Amino acid sequence: MKITILGCYAATPRTFSNPTSQVLEIKNHTFLIDCAEGTQVQLRKSKVKFSKINHVFISHLHGDHFYGLIGLISTFMLLNRENDLHVYGPKGIKEIILLQLRASGSYTGYNLYFHELVSKESELLFEDEKVIVKTIPLQHRVYTNGFLFLEKNTERRLNFEALASYNIDKLYFNKFKQGGDMVLENGVIIPNAQLTFNPIAPKSYAYCSDTMYTESILPIIEKATVLYHESTFLESESHLSDKTMHSTAKQAALIAKKAQVQHLILGHYSTRYNNIEMFKEEANTIFHSVHLADDGKEMEFI
Amino acid sequence: MKITILGCYAATPRTFSNPTSQVLEIKNHTFLIDCAEGTQVQLRKSKVKFSKINHVFISHLHGDHFYGLIGLISTFMLLNRENDLHVYGPKGIKEIILLQLRASGSYTGYNLYFHELVSKESELLFEDEKVIVKTIPLQHRVYTNGFLFLEKNTERRLNFEALASYNIDKLYFNKFKQGGDMVLENGVIIPNAQLTFNPIAPKSYAYCSDTMYTESILPIIEKATVLYHESTFLESESHLSDKTMHSTAKQAALIAKKAQVQHLILGHYSTRYNNIEMFKEEANTIFHSVHLADDGKEMEFI
């Protein structure tokens, strides 16, 4: 599971920093999460193949999370994209995009599907045989969702050494991966545990931006492998985080601790701070495994 | 008169090139012309003060000319702008911007005025005591205007040496600048020509992008100091320029020659070309004073 931070600063694009956008690579999927102005250039800089992006998840309709979407959709058009593109985001996003496409006399040569969200409860957005994506309802000034990306329970891993001693047809291997036992010709049963190892634990990524501190998300993100939680401010500016419905680094760490996640990534820093290390220091007083998002940074969790 | 090219390539933003946006500084005005994605970052890189921009002119509603406008308007909001902002552009631009501001639950603390254009004839957009701005109706796939920026006739320049010999009160100087004669106490008239020099010739900037070759613009841009004319293609790709209603470098030069302008700036290059010098070479076969726009380039015409 690999997370590439395209941008992680709040508010406005600047010369050397970008507002929110991330790429999550999980089980052969390349998911784009939020899409601020400049995202397509950041994708190029990070060498992410445009054609691999089939799903875009937009948390909320503040500009620093979606003003780059119309440009990306247009560029896909100019590049003669053929794959379907699915956009998940708050109700209203479809009208905004289509109004602009119509004004330019354009239409996409590919199928563009909008999945508009209105629910205040967590809901299933996407599922295939390997991955599930759900919303994480957040508390912000406008309707906002985070997103939980979950690997499905993976298969048991074959113990080739053990299997070799039985000289068995490979056709049965799939059955063993699913937990089935082996029945020999003489009727003797060899239990699955002697033929396979436990599966690799499925990983998960919980993306939570933008939001005020809210424990309502804990049951959804519980024990996630990685939590990205916004920390627009430090505790010294908690009056601003309350007022603007954002979080502090300490609050992000509290959520990480209470949800018992393995790793916390901080981001969405206010541009008032010159040194983002202060966010890590503040969060580390509460939680041990704190990572700082930064533009262009790639983080792999094995 | 100074032109700063923020971006001058066609179609999509790339790692090292930007779609169309320019700043024109003329007679204490700072006009923004077109506003593609990434314009606000390009403004920062060129150190143009955001607060000086009070007028934005949008040629047409293709993304590579206006997708950066909503971001700029939002950033002005976050910077607590107070000055009025005037946006001139095709009908439809107001709905696109306001829909997005409403979706984000935002409103601008400054007055935001839209001047929506529908006319196919050249019309006056702006006038004060020093500058006039008019539309230049262009021929493109969607409704498009170029813009003509004209300095007004400037005042006559005082001949201080001549004036000193008369020991006259400075209160009269303004009258002489306007062409008035001097009447001495004894009734003798000193003609203005002995007291002043001719005024500096007023300068003008004609911005024409995007457009196919059309001689209908000649009467409007005639004898302009500087013409910016799009040259998306070279003559070797004239089949593409015809199809997409763009121009070649040669066609841009022909317009410059027929309009008897002083200088031609080329831009809006298709990203298929690796070397923009070829545009200059092609145009130079027709017209002598050819300048190449390039991102970040500043051009001053005195």
C-alpha cells in the first residue's frame, strides 16, 4: 500500500506548496483522493500514470480540495482517454463540472460517472474482489466525507515445502488458499494448517480531511493500518481550529490513539507555520508513530 | 507598457509550461488577461502584487484560458481583499463562478462584478482618463474576444528651458500641457509650440487568442504598438489549425503585417513542438519584429 502526497497544505496554492491531493495505490488500484488546483501537474511530477486513475474521491467542495478536478477531466479528454472515470463527491459536484464542460462546448470521449453523496452515515462506495471503499462522515463547515480504503481478507499463503511432499496437482491449490483441507486417495485428511500459512493481514487507509475533532469516526477507522488526519493548526491556535472546524496536531494524535491505528500521517497544515516539524512534536506527545505529509512525498506501508 | 507572460502554451498545464495568462501593466493599471489553472502560482513567481489586479479579462470559456479564475477569486477572499474586482468574459462565466462559491458556502468580502459579453461587434469595456479597453471579436470554436488596450492621447511635454525664461507661475503649466498658449501681461501671445514638445505617442496592446486567421480584426488592431497573436501551429500543421480554428505562425505574421503593427508577440504554442524558435523563424519570413512569448518572460515597450 503506497500513498503519494501531491499536496498537503491548507487554503491556497503557493510557489512551493500545494493544496490537498493524494494518490493511494492499493491492490492494483490507483485512487485519487481530493484534487486541488495544480493536481495534474503534481501527478506529472510524481510520475503517476494518468491512465491508471479510474476513481476520484472528493471529500468536500472547498476549493483547496477540488478546483483541479475540472482541469484533470479536460486533460483526460485531450489525451483521448477511453477508460470510464468515476467521481465520488458531495451532491453538487456533477452540476459544477458539467456546467463548465458545456460552456466550453466539450464532451468527454470516455464515460464520466458521478456518484453524488448526501448521507450522514458511513456508506459503501466501491467494492471488488480485493478492495472496499467506504465514507467516513466528518464534521466541517460544509458537508464532508473522509474515505476508508480496506483490503479484503487475503488468501492463505501456500506452504510449498509441505505441498511438495504430497506431489499434489496444482488444481487443488486454490482450494487450500481458501482454507480447505486435503483428502488423500486413502481417505486420510491433511488439515489446511499443515499446508498453508496465515494470510498477510489486510491493510487499510483512513483519510480524514477536513474535520474538527470528532470521536464519531472512531468505530469506522478503528485499527486502521494508516490514518491520515488533518492538523491545520497547533494547540497554540486551538481558538482558530474551533472557529474554522479544523483540528490541531494534538487532536489528530488523540484520534489516532483512541482508534488504535498503527500509523498517523499529519497534513493540511495552515500556511502560517514555517516549520512543520512542530506538528510531529506536538502529536508525538500523544501518539508514537507520527509521519509528516509533504508535497511529493511517497510513503509505503508493507 | 509592460507585458508579463504567466503562461503561453496551449491545452494542458505541464511540469514546466503553463496555459494562457498574462499581466499587462499600462498607465498605472495592472490588467490580468486570461487566467488558466495555475495562474495564481505564476503571479507569485512573477512577483505581481495580487492587490493591484482589479480587472480580469477572459477571452473565452475553454479551460486553458479560465480554469484558474475560481481559485484566484477564492484566494483574494482568503487574503481579505477589499478592492472591487471586475471580471469581463463571455456570458456564462458568472454562473460558473457563483455556483462554485455557493457550493463552498463562501462569499467574497469584496465586490465582485461580472461584465458578461455577448456582442459580435467590438465594444467598449473600460475607460478612464488614461486608458481605453475594447473587445476584438475573434473567430474560434466558441464565442471569443480578444482585447485592445489603448493609452489615451497623452499631454504635451513642458519645455522647462523655454518656460524658465518667462518666470511664469506653475499654476499655468497644466494649461500648456493641454495645448494652451501663454498670454504675457503686455498682451503678447507666446504660442504653445514654443513652450512644449509633442506628447509621447500613446501605446496600445492588442491581445488576440484564440482565433483562426481573420482579417475582420484588422480595422480594430490597426497600427497597434504590440500585437499578441496566437500561433498554435506551424504551417506544416495547417490542416490542424484549420480544423481546430487556430492560427499558424505565418498567419499571425500576415495579420501583423496587414495591420501595420510595430511588434508581434507569438504564443499559445501546441505542446507538440519542442522548439518554439521555429515559430519565430516562420513568422520572420513575413514580418520583421517578432517576439516569442514564454512563461515568466517580461517584455517592456517604451
